[in-house]
Amino acid sequence: MMQIPQDLNNMSLSEIISEIEKKYEVEVEPLKIDGKEVKLLQIKNLEEYVTSQLENQSSKEQESVEGEIFYHLMNLPWWAKVWEPSFVLAYFMGKQPVIDSQRILEIGAGLGVVGVYAAMCGHNVTITDVDDDALLFCKANALLNGCYHVPVLKMDWRLPYYGKPFDIIIGSEVVYDRRTYDILVNFLDDTLSTGGTIFLAKNKDLKTPLFFAKLVERFKFKEKVVKLSGPEAVIEVALYAIKRKGEV
């Protein structure tokens, strides 16, 4: 993993891309969301890159213990894929009214599709991830789309949050790892303002009962299922609106 520069938010687009190209071949692809075009810098031939990384690791790990193999699998750039729930959450945020005083936090941003699109629609967004490589792509994509003042920050859910709380927290496919459920719920509770709302999106087929068992200890939620027509099948995306219990 590349080390994120401390002055990331002051770097130019060309400087960030030069940093990224030390490790990855990249390309810019346009995405259409509700009539708007999002220019997306991403890893070129991502599936081939992941396959080659898996093959290289497999040859090195014939004698590795299971935990080490799992560690390497989890550290592949899964964040670099644009998952279907990101389109649903981005579209949803684009339909929300823009309120100047409203602060929005994107967590587990990956390439930053949701946060960048929300910023393009006029929202005040802070984009975060824990992966240094992902943060470089997030900032590049913000700049590519004219979102020059969108802060991109490293945020680790395991660490206490002492900053100003956010009115809205958004995240796409952030509940795939059951080891993070406790710390994620704690983080959401610490980071969300009083009366605030969390919007999460995930593939409906991803079963996460343990996450929701943890979540409902402090929060209540509503679910809406959106169906997307894929090239081979219909994909169901679950969109959740989450608020603290006892708050309107």
C-alpha cells in the first residue's frame, strides 16, 4: 500500500495521478448517474490485476498459515470496484435537498463515487476511507469532477472521533466484514449528530443479521429494496435509513 501524502488535499490532480501510477495502471471511465456524467479514475483491467495478485500470492503462500492468506485476500483492492449499491446510493443522494449547513460524511468511500456525485449535486461532503490507496483515488476523482473543495480524509472506525458530528453519514457496501460490526456501530453513534440520519446501501443477497442485531441496540431503521437490471440478472439493492432510537 502506498503511504498517503500528508498534504493530499493540497496536491494537484497531476501530482496525485503520478503518485498512483507508481503502483497502478489507471484509466478514466465515464459513469452516467441520472443524466450526470462522473469521470472516474480507476485501476485499468481491475479483474486482471486482482487475478495476477492472487496468483502471485498463491505461489508464495504454499506454506502460509490460513490467517496470513486471509490477510492478503482482504488487502486486495476490493475498494476499487464500483459495486451496484454505489449507484443506488449516489442516485438517492442526488435527489436529496441541498442544505448549506448540512454536513455529510461518506465512510468506506472506495473510489469515492457516492461522495463525489453528492458533491457534484451541491452537497457539503467529506469523503473518507481507511485505505491509503483508496484515498488517493478519491481525491483524484473529486478533482476530475470539479469538486475542488471536498476534503478527503483517512478515518479509522477503531479510533475515537473527537470532531464535529455530521448530520448525514453515507456508506455503500460497508458491512461485509463481521469483525467490524461492533466498531462500526460505535463509530456511527459517536460521529452522527443529534437527530441525524445514516444512509447505507448493500447488495440484498449479502446476509448481515449480526450487523443489524448490533445496530438495533441503539438505532432504528427502515429498508427499501431497489431492483437493478444487470447484464445477466436482476440485482436487488437494499437502502437503509437509520436513526437513533428516541429521535425523530
